[in-house]
Amino acid sequence: MPQRFPEPYRSVACPVEASLGLIGGKWKGMALYHLMGGTLRFNEIRRRIPRVTQRMLTTQLRELEADGLIVRVVYPEVPPRVEYSLSAKGRTLEPVIMALKSWGEAHACSSPPQAAEAAA
């Protein structure tokens, strides 16, 4: 599969822009997070992200594969079995994904500030 970004980024914010270009997308982070636990089949990923449509998940997984972050293995069986796992490059994102998870737990998934202050 050809790379999605054949030209290197050349802006002042190049590293941030490049990173977000690769992992940006509503469902990519979730897919990467779940694949950190090991190899999963398509429907296993879909069950873990119940709000994603089949079409959108397929698109996001294809982009992650094209960018070298995941590996897709198709087994010649009937029906076909397809498994996804993180590539070596994708594994390097684990600290980033875990940092996003920690930040979300501390800031996005906690109770509103007023309720937290009232409880203290």
C-alpha cells in the first residue's frame, strides 16, 4: 500500500503536524489503544469501539496500515480471517497513547470542576 504522505512535512510545527497527521482521526487512537493489548480480528476491534461504523473502521485501519503503524495479515481461509496488530513503528506510540489516556482520565473524564470543588 502506498504511503499517504509521500512528501515530508516542512512547517515550523512539523513534528506535531506529522504526528497528528498519522494518528489524527476520530477512531485511530482507539484502534491503536486496543491493539496495544495484542493482535485482534476486525470484529473484535469493532466490538471494542461500538460507535464506529464498519466503513469508517475499515478506512481508519487502512490508513494506519498505509502509514506503517499496524500490520494486517489475511489468512487464506473460507471465510477469510484478517488479523491486525501494531507494527514496530506503531509500538513506539504506546507512551503517547498512554499519556493521552492519563490526561483524559485527569481532565476529560472526571467530574466537572464545580462538582469536584463542592465535594472537597
